[in-house]
Amino acid sequence: MAAAPDPGPLPVLEAPGTPLDGVPVPPVERADLLLVRLPFVAPFSISSATWTCKEALVLRVEAEGAVGWGECVADPDPFYAPETTTSARHVLAEFLLPLLEPGQTFLELDARFARVRGNRMAKATVENALVDLAAKRAGVPLHELLGAGRKRVPSGISIGLQESPQALVREVASAVARGYHRVKVKVKKGKDVDYVAAVRERYPDLPLMADANGDYRLEDAGHLARLDAFGLTMIEQPLSYADLYEHSLLQRRLATPLCLDESVHDLADLRAAIDLGGCRVLNLKQGRVGGLLESIRLLRHAASRAVPVWSGGMDETGIGRAVNIHLQTVDGFTLPGDTSETSRYFHEDLVEPPVVLDADGFVEVPRGAGIGVEVVAERLGRFTLRSERLR
């Protein structure tokens, strides 16, 4: 049997650099981990679960009087992602914080964190807190440490599953009245075509997208193709979280671009997804993919392949929300993200000032050093379920 032809040398795939690579990781004199719970203004539902509150791990790190904050985006349950607040606490305390050593850069720390498989939400928590601390010690806003200037961030809203198409239209009407630049609606089997049709009939020109959170299978392609009639910006994550190949097969059956979220965990996943043809838009959630360094790598690769990117949200408190807003000043975000007002989610947040929309529907990047918002001690104490000293 003849030998297979030599395909030649494989390309060398290097991760794009980031402005944080050479920044020194600040020494940590003290690290505290808090579990907080904030009631939502209204329950939030996706295809797999409903939540009535935001339960989150918050990491506080301190050095020479400066304090940095990081928020873990894991839920208390494994219904959205495998990581939970309990598993993240274990990995963060027992494996990640012990890897901190004096004199490291963020790139070196990122390489050490790679020894820990997965657990990207826990990694992002530590990295976010350390980057916030580094920016505060340098006296600069976070976006400056990311190599970006100040800019207004376009707003976007994610509307959870509703009981009826009419209820969904009412929610969308409220978002339009507030000035949001685009609307995303959650869908699932049985709550999809009629719901989207009702919104599109009322708002024929609204930038509109649908998010399924993995509720469909490839055999639903014919049904999903009915959504092509509504001129959606994208359909987000219709198939399994773990799947890249079947999304590529589904995209061949649809005119509407597919956006991947949960299927893309890192740069390798993004490269594969784009090459296969199943990722025409990327939802980038920095708290889910491991933090700011990996996010900028994903952002730059997407830009090199002309793939639009937007910043997704995880219903964060004001700590995580501020990080996401700063990140969106980096070049490469081409679509409005899940950047909503604080009052949409919480009557009281952990931080001040809250996120609000200006008259044109934009969000201002928080001013001041680091993430630019102040954690209100009284509220933090009131919403904390438990706390522990880790370092």
C-alpha cells in the first residue's frame, strides 16, 4: 500500500500576546474569600434552570493597603456549567493561590495555572483580583493596564424565558424604551419561533438575537431554520456545550449566523470552531474562559479571522460587571454585549456607582484606579453568607 503523501510541516500556532503578559503580579499579603447572595429583582430563566438570586464567590486580595477584587461567575449548582461555587472554592484555595510566588509576571502565572486542568472560572477569579490589585497599586484604571483608552460602551440586554409571547414583547418594549442597543431573548423548545415572531412583528428593525443555551439537537435543524425568517443577528449556542462539529453541520442548514458561547473554553476551541465553520460570531465571557489574558487572546484571534465578538454576561454583581465593562474598551469587540443596568438585576448591588445608561443608551467606563467601583462594606457584610481567610 502506498504511503500517504507528506502534508509538509504543521503550522506553528502561537497564542497572541496581551498587554498584561509582562506586568508583575503584585505580592499578596492577605486573601479573603466570601460567599455572597443578592436577590434578583425578578427570577431569571434559561432553557436549563431558573435563578431567583445571585450567589457568588468574591475574592479580596490586599497588599500594602491596596485591595483588589475578583468575582467568580460559577453558580451554586451545575446546571449551567460544571464548576460550582463549592468546587471553585476548593480549587481556588487548595491549588491556585498556592501557585502565587514573588516576582512572577501575569504570563508566568498563567502558565503555572495551566497545570490545573479546566476550572477556568476559579482561575479568572484569582486573575481578576490580582489585575485589579496591580492596577490600583499603579494608580491607573483597569482599561489602561489592558492597553486601551476610555470609550463609551454600547449596551445590550438579555431577557430570560417568558410565559408567553405577549409577556416577552412587554419585556422587549421596556428594553427599547430604556435605549438598549440590542436585545437578546432566551429560547428553548416550545418557546422559540412564535416568541421571536411576536417580537419581530412589533420591532421589525431591532437588532435581535436568540440564545438557546444548548437546548436543541442536530435533528432540530429544520425547526431552527424557521428562525431565518426573522433577520436575527445570530442564534447563540443552539446545540450541546461540548460540541463544535455538529454546530458546523447545523450552520450549513441555516442562513442565520451561529454564535458560540459555552462550546469555546479557550483559544484552541475557538480556532477549531472557526475552521470547522460553526462559529461565525463569538460570545466572549472573560469570567468563564479563564480571565483577561485568555480573553484578549480569543479577541485577537477572532479579529484576525474577521469573526464578530461581543462581551457576554453572567448576571455578575458590580465587581464582575465592572471588569467586563473595562474589557470592552479593548479593540475587537464589534457588537453590543450583555451590558445592562444594575437596576435590571439588583435593588442593591455590592458596589457604587451602579451601571446606568446615558441618554444614548451607552455605559460609561468606571473612573478611578483598578475596576473603578467601590465595594460598600455595609452591603458586603449584609449579603455575605460566610467568609474565610485563605492567606
